[in-house]
Amino acid sequence: MEKSKVYFTKTISPDAVLALYRALGRPLSGKVAVKVHSGEVGNQNFLHPDFWKPMIDEVHGTVVECNTAYEGRRDTTEKHLDTMEKHGWNAFPVDILDAEGELALPVRGGFHLTENYVGAHMTNYDSLLVLSHFKGHPMGGFGGALKNISIGLASAHGKAVIHGAGDAAKLWSAEQKSFLESMADADESILRYWGERIAFVNVMANMSVDCDCCAVAEDPKIADIGVLSSLDPVALDAACVDLVYASDDPGKADLIERIESRKGLVTLEAAESLGLGSRQYTLIEL
């Protein structure tokens, strides 16, 4: 079986993002939803709209997000839109996908989930571009493409269901491995829904151990690494993890500890076992 292709450049710039997207050979058409991370108010590490602007303009995209399942400045549509405006995302059309409810997508062969609840507005789009900031995460170990299309596209209620491994009431109490496997379950429904109408770019910069969802986040200790793209989100996230381990920057120990202490590789393993992609890949440097 041919290995998945992952494109990589050490240059971190808006032009590099565009080049890595074009290298995929899958121009997204129709009305394109662009999934980003809006950044919690107070977070210093999220990638700002001006960095993504040439890429979003290229596909004439609408920036999409979903509300959070925890208190903050993004847990209601009103507050989330205010945050988007504060952070400059109103340079583009913006859509909070679960502003008017949710849609249940079936999960086939999942570990824990039989349905994944996403923002109802997702059906308004023809293609999906997933722009992810690769970094650590307090619960997932790391956040990349797989997290961005599972937790990231889930409605507020859907986020609680994933965290609770099928039981929203267990949002903060489900067993860690079951939560990580549930992210892979959600990924299965998203990838089947979009088919060949989806593409992924990860940026390895400002890599704190914390997510962009943290209002008070640790500063990054590992140096920036580069930009990667792939049509296979499993291969893409696996390549990012491998590049962290292969880095010669001693600051990597901070991020590696976060990945390992939260059993972050379980999500990669679970996604691969569900047939969502491969952890074996060919890294093509541009």
C-alpha cells in the first residue's frame, strides 16, 4: 500500500501555507468552510487572521467555528462572535456552525460513539479546509488536524459527548483513553461526510503545551518547526509528532511530556485502526 504523502517546509509564512495547500493537488470548490481556532480571549499563542488571510482568500472561504462546552468567552454564540471580532476574524465571513442547533452524524464502527453531534450549519458548505495550529493540549496531549475536526467541529453539546465518551454528563470525568478514542470516533463521521472534499494544513509554530482554548497558556519552549499539509489527517498529525521527537531543541522535552502524560498517541492509534489514515507516510520537503 502506498504511503500517505505529507508535504513539509521549514518556512513559516502565509505564502508557505498557500504553497503547501497547492501541493496537495486538491483545489477545494464551491462554498468552502475554513475551520480555524478562534483563540480564547487572553491566549497569546493562537495564529492570527492576518497569517491565514492569503490562504482563506485563495478559496474565498468562510471562517467557521463551534461554541465551547466550558465557560469562557466562546461558550455562547453571542460571546463567540464578540471574540471573533476582537481577534480580527471579521476580515472574513464568519459562521458559528452550531448557532442554530446541531446535526447528528452516524459513526460507523466507533469505539464509544454511535453519533457525532456537529454544528447544523455544516450542511451549508461544499468543501472543508482545515487549518490547524499544532501544539500541546491540557487533555488531548496535542492538538492538530484530528482534534480540529472532532472537538473543533462538534457542537457545544457534541464536545461534551466526545469528552464523556458518549455521555455528556461525564464531560470531565470519563476515562482518559475513552475520551481520546472518542475523538477518533468523531473523526470517522467527519471524514466520511466530506470524502474527497477536505484538505488539511498544520502549522508548527508557537507550540505551547497548552491549547489556544486556554485563556492563560504557557509560553512555548520548543522552537518553531514548519508548515505541513496532507490529504490524510492521521499521517499529518503523526508527522508533526515525529518532528517534535526528532527536534534537536532541548525545549522539546516540555511538549513531549505533555503528549506522553496525556496518552496523546492513543488518538493516532485509534484513528488508524478505524481506517481513517495511516501513521506511515512519505515526508516531501518543499
